[in-house]
Amino acid sequence: MAYSATTVRVVRTRRSFHPVRLLLHLWGVRRQRLALSRLDPHLLDDIGVSRDVANDEAGRPFWDAPATWRL
């Protein structure tokens, strides 16, 4: 059977809210920030982040994630 643009519908589904997924996401944000705070100075230089910026980011609360990190 041949499909045309008028017969095929693209269905976009939205991710449903799932509390376990949210908790895992928040835990991941916390782990990443903790890891960032523990990086050696030469590793921070490799990623182009100063110690002050790393400490500021690591000090943010886990629920305050950038929009690009959100589910």
C-alpha cells in the first residue's frame, strides 16, 4: 500500500510524568555537580572552566538544572 502525505499522520507523544524518572534525573544532576566540584585544576583547564565557575555550578541546588538538562 502506498502512503501519501495526506494519509500518513505523525503522532507526537509527550513523555508522561513519571516520579521515578524525575528522581533519577535529579540524582544525576547532583552526581554531575559533585563530580565537577572534585575535578583537578588541570582537568578544569581541559574543559575550559575556572575553579570559581565550577564551585558556583556545584553549589547550585540539584533541582536548579539548566533547561537543556531537563526531561
